[in-house]
Amino acid sequence: MANNRINKYIGAIALGAVLVAVPSCTDTWDDHYNYDPAQGTTLTLWDVIKDNPNFSRFVNIAKKAKYYKDNTHEVSTYTYEDILKGSQVNTIWIPDNSALTEEEYQKWSNVGR
């Protein structure tokens, strides 16, 4: 008898959880592809990065580093700057200037040449 009562409580809790969870589900995954500048900033990720003096080394490297490593692509001169200037959503981790020694910075600065 006690098991039946416990089962009813568990069932009621589970049903309540489902009723709360189902209406809160929305399909917003592709909303960022339909960006409307009227609803927010018109700055690109690149605009935010290049204006921060703590990221100047990263900015210089991203301007030179080629996105494609070969010349078989239609736009073989595409750099990481071009990617970050685009409207596509990106997530990146940027090292600040103190994260690279001068030697490392010089090495990475020559990557795109």
C-alpha cells in the first residue's frame, strides 16, 4: 500500500516536471544566423578584438595567418581576420599580449608569409 502511494507521488512529480519542461523548449538554434542589426550591435568580433590594446599581438598574427594552407581554394588569401570580420558566430580564446614571449610572437608573426 505504501509503495502505491510512493509511486503515485513519483508519477505526479515526473508529470509535473514534463509539463513545466515542454513549454519552455524552443528552437532558437538558428536565430544567430538571422542577425538583425536593429536588435543589437553592428560590431563584429574583429571590431571588438582589434580595439583592445591587450590583444594587439593576436591581432597582428590573425591579419597574417592564412585560413587555408594551400592555394586550391577559391579565396586562398583568406586570413583569420576575414573569418572574425564575418557575420558567422564564432567562439575563440584569445591570448593577451603577456601570454606570448617576444620570441614566440616573432615566430607566429611569420606564419602567414
